[in-house]
Amino acid sequence: MKDDPTLQEIWDARRKIWEDCDGNSEKLLEYYRQLQKEHSHKIVRFEQVQYEVEEA
């Protein structure tokens, strides 16, 4: 695989978050739960949307 700086940046960020959580999956989940609470307005929701289409 070729070096991809974007992927490397993502992997490095994930590794740092994991280390900041002391390699503890419960801490990692709590970290992501907190982020979700703080940024819930940015989370994509996959709710079905009904659109009315006007016939020409």
C-alpha cells in the first residue's frame, strides 16, 4: 500500500485517542458518547424523509 498522508493522519488520531483512554474500551466508549452529546447537531440521522413530488 502506498503512503497516504490522509489515512496516516486518521490512524495517528485514532491511536492517540486510544492511548488517551489508557487502552480501555469502556473509557473509549464513554469518550465517544460524550462527543456525541456535545456535537449531536452534527450527527447524520438516517430517518426516512417523505417528499411530495409535483406532477408536470
